[in-house]
Amino acid sequence: MTSAGGAPEVDAVRGELQNWLAANWDPGLGVVEWRTRLATSGWACPTWPVTWCGRDLPPWATGLVVEELDRIGGVGVPDGVGMNLVAPTMLEHGSDELKGRFLRPTVTGEISWCQLFSEPGAGSDLAGLTTSAELDGDEWRVNGQKVWTTSAHHADFGLLLARTDGDAPKHRGITCFAVPMGNPAVEVRPLRQMNGHASFNEVFFDDAHIPADHVIGALGGGWSVALTTLAHERRLAPTRPDVSRPRAPGRAVDEAAAEAAVAAEPYRWYPQRAGRPDLVVEQAVAHGLTGDRVTRQALARVISLTRVAQWTHQRAVAARALGRPPGPEGSLGKLASSGIARAASRTHAGIAGAAGMLSGADGPLGGTIAEIFISVPAVSIAGGTDEIQHNILGERVLGLPKEPQVDRDMPFRDVPKNTGRA
């Protein structure tokens, strides 16, 4: 074999994988049984350590497995918060006991996850969270509220940030937990959005008990854990699960498709949130505006922004293939998606005119244009606001001075808080 990623090595790994799939892929298996085979063989997560469902292969191996599974019409690991955010975080910060308890059932899809970070009084300032966890014998007792939690209504576990030390500065008194969502002291309420969807939830903890050993990372080290999760979230922000690819019939395929449809349901409106830049030229043609100079300039701007963002994404993919950790491309991509969405929305408004405000069957594209208008603001908030991304790039990439933070080193108990009360 040559150096990592060289053709002979890739060919050898591909051949080994193809032989294994030929001997093991059976569409008649249940999807959990099939994924158990994948996990046991290490092909489920080939870049992970052998101990944890992997084969210790370079980053390029992940794409190779996807390609070969697509070729035979097979299915891979589940998509969603569990595999994309929780599992990488657990691999980096979890104890061996927690990895042994949670990683394999996450890979097989036997358990699902949600992310419990944001709070009503601590939006962009995540370190200002006030949900508390107090040790009570062999359990933690959690009280507080989280918000904007996707899939909390059907998740088995949540990745929770809670304050365990009110005397420590705000960034150093936070701990990360794996919380069972089926606890009767955990209440989940759907949030209705202005576009009519209810993709998110608010979650209330009223003396919810968590086993003492469900701490991920060090006690009080939750901020480092959160940074790992957020880095992966920004990297994944522009993408969403694709459940439209055709597959050969079979039990495993059918069960995986049903699972993916449930996972994708909260994201049905995400194409509209992104501004639908794919529709601007089509709509300009339909309205006979391709010769209008203002419209042509708007179209050129949307297309240019989209192409540049695609190149940035390709650069990030190439960096991951070389084994590099998530870099500034995550924040750059997040900002780019906001800019594209706003530009596309403005272009749609210019093309459709006042009719674009009509929703339902009476509106342009059956109300899609109206849904774009009221969905696009979300893209500048979700996954870290545009302002936060600018700060990250300015401070961590460009080396600019940090904004003054008078509350950074004071005990959290003494920090003024946004409680919603005068």
C-alpha cells in the first residue's frame, strides 16, 4: 500500500469492502440486524477506532462505504443528531463506559438523540445558560428549560448542557449529560412557527433525574464538549438528509426509508429556509423577466454566491478527507448560506411582486414563494447566528481582539441574567 489516500490503498480497501458486502448484504434482514453486521465488521463507521464499530481507516473511507452501499442499493447508518453530532462528541469526550453503552445502539438506530443546548434567556450567549443540575446521591437532579430542540418529541436521549457550579465563571461551571427523554419529569411541547410548521420544541425539566455516570467529559468541562458538538453542527449546517434516492425493495431498505422519513419530517421546509436559489432562473423565465436588467443582475448575484459557497464546501470536504479537523469553512459556509437565502428571497420578491405574499394554492408555486419569505429569517439564527459566526471568524481566524466580556471571570451567580422579569 502507498500513503493514506493513494490509489493502491483505496483500491485494496474497496476490494475488501466489496467482498464483505457480497457475502453479507441481505435486503431481507431487518435494518437493525443489518446495521449490527455493519457495526461488528467496522464498516459502519470505518474511520472510528476498531473498538467502537470502526476500522481505523483514513477519512476518505467514509465516502467509499457510501459509494459501495449506493452501488448495491444497500443502506448505511442512520442520519440525524445521533450520528452527526452526538457520536463524534462521545468519541472525543465520553468515557469508555458511556461509549460502550451508547455508540453501538446509536449506529444501529436502536436509540435516537436530540440536542438540548439553547435556552430562552441564553440565545447566542450559550455560556449564559441557567438550567441547573445538582448531584443528589447517585443521581443528578435537573431543573430548567431548553428551546428550539428538533426531534425532542421522539428522541430516546438528549445531549444536555446544564450548570453544575454556580460559583465558577460561566464557561467553567457547565457539564454535559446524556439525559433519558422518557423521564416523566421531562416535558416536551411543540413550537408553532410563523410558516405554519412545528419543527422545534421547548423542553422543561422539573426535578428530572439523570444517573450520576451519564456525564460526558469532565465535570465542569461541558463548554469544551459543546464546542466539539457545535463545530460538527456548523460543518453540517448546509446539508439535510436525502430520502429521495431509489433503492431496491427489501425489508432493510423499507425500514430505513420509514426511519429516514421520520427523521426528515422536521426539515420539510428547509429548502424554503434556504431561499430556493434553484428556482430563481425558472421563475424569471416563467414571468418573462429574463430581459429585465435589474432581474438579470439579481439572478447573477444569487448564482455567483451559490457557486462560491459550493467551492468553499468542496474545500471543507477535501480538508476532512485529509483528516483535518473542522476549520473556518464551517462558519464561512454558515454565513454564505444566510447571504444566499436573503439574496434569493429578495430576487423571488422582485419577480413575483405582491402576488408572492399569497399562501396556499392561490400563491405562486402553490404558496412556496410566500413560505420562502417567512422561512428565510431562520437561516441567520439556527446553528449560531450570523453575528456569532462573524465573531468566530474575526477572533479565531483573523486574530482580531475579542469583544469586552466583563462577566467572563466573575462567579456565574453574580452575572446579570435575562430572566424575562423586570
